[in-house]
Amino acid sequence: MASTTQCLASLARLSLRAPARPMAISTIPNFLLPSVATPLVRYASKKSSGGNNNMRKRVVKKKKAYKTFRSYDMTNMDQYSLCDAMRYLRAFEVGSPPTSVKYEVAVKLKTQKNGPVLRNRIRLPFPVKTDTRIAVICPEDSPLALEAQQLGAVAVGEESLFEAIRQGNIQFNKLICHKESEAALKKANVGKLLGPKGLMPSAKTKTLTTDLKGTMQEMIGADEFRERNGVVRLAIGQLGFTPQMLSDNLKAFMGQVKTDMNQIDDSHVKLLDEVVLSSTSGPGFSLNGKFNPSGESLEIGDLESVM
């Protein structure tokens, strides 16, 4: 049993002990208290026996590659006769000089992307370009040079003509090379200058020839066309042309395109898809193959007058 002294010592210690701090009771709701972020724990990725991660890789879908150029369903598309298309295009070109504005036709084909392309030259019944300037590569001071000058060539020769090309003094838009000067043309190394302009002579374009007279007569008033991305384009008339003149040029061009299509190998099929007529500043109008205007108030003679 504890003595009186021990009891007094215990009471003294209790009186000297610091009072307990009162606990603060929070009045803030729990849903407003800030959340404590859980520390991010990283684990080492396991590697397969082949050394590749087992992490899921993102699968990128490849776009479907089409072997042919895209074509559209023209069932509900508005199509126009030649006179109707000319009527609207003339309205778009009001105030423009008739000789500076050109009608252009675009022939869309159903064809393979990696197949052969159409490329040829045609002389339309009514020439569109009247400023043809032809230069001839042939030996200097030869009978061929004299013949070319008499036929109307604006430049004739070999080295003198090559030097003018290197200096950028190209005063012609057509270039012919005689077979006798083929080696000189290759040696001159001017293909980098003539190629981008479409002037490099070659047997494929029928500008490497032995008949200067026949080739020059064919090129005067002739136009070249080439298929690009499944479309063949050609200027077939001036704004001042009558509907009949434009129709004759269009028929001649379409006949040439169909002839070139039939000469292609059967393994590369080309089909006619659409014919679109446009102008220099006007939109394109899909043609339906008819000639006469659809409106009763419009006559063909109305499109033959001066705008």
C-alpha cells in the first residue's frame, strides 16, 4: 500500500503536466477537401524472348490504293448541249477580247494509273493558235538550212541555235531537228533547258525527222495533246468562233482521241467517261453530245454575233 509521501508526489506530477490541446473539428465537407494524389508506381516492362516489348502497338490503317483514276456517277448530273454550254461561257466572258479567250475541252477517261498515256498532235479544221514560230536544227549554211528559211523558220542552225538556247534567247514555240543534226543535239546537252518547256525534239513527238517540209506544214496550225492523270485537255476554239466551227473542231479532236485509244494494247483498257467544255475564266460544263440549244428563245445564230 502506497505511503502518504508517494501519494502527494503523484498528485504533484499530475498538476504539472501540460493540458491536452483541444482537437479542431473541421466544418468543411469531405467532398470539398483536396484529394491526396496516389504516387505513381512504375514497373519494368517485361521483354519477350525476341527482344520486342509486349506493349500494345497502335495499328495504322492504310488507305485503299486504287489502280484506276476516280470516276463519278453522272446519273443525276446536269449535262448541256454544245450551244447551251457556249451560251453560259460567253456570259462569263463578257467584256473579254474574243481572240484572247479560248474554249478548252477536257476528256476524262476510265484508265489505269500505271498504263500507257495518249499523246499525239492534231491539226484542227479551224486553227486556234495562229502564232506558231518554228526553229529548225540542221547543219549551218547547208541546203537544209536554206529550205527551212524558205519555209518560214524563225531560227536555223546548230551551234548558233544551241548558244541562243543556253542564253535563254528562245524566240520560237516549236522546235524541229533534222536527222543529220541528231548527234549534234545530243552533244549540245540542252535537254535540261528544252525538256521543261516541251520543246525537246524526239521521234516520239515526230519532231525528229528527215522531211522538213512535211513536218513544218503539219506543225503550222497543229496542236499537241497529252493525257495527264486520266484527262486529255486541248484548246479547241476562240471565243469568237461560231458554234459550227467549235463543233467541227470538237468532232475532229474526239475522233483523234478515239483512234489513239483503239491503238493501245488490249491489256490496258481505256474508256470514255466524260467531256467537259470550259473557257479561260469560266467554269466547266459537262456535255451530253447534243448540238442544238434546249431553250426555244435561243437560236444558233444568236451565238454567232459579236458579244
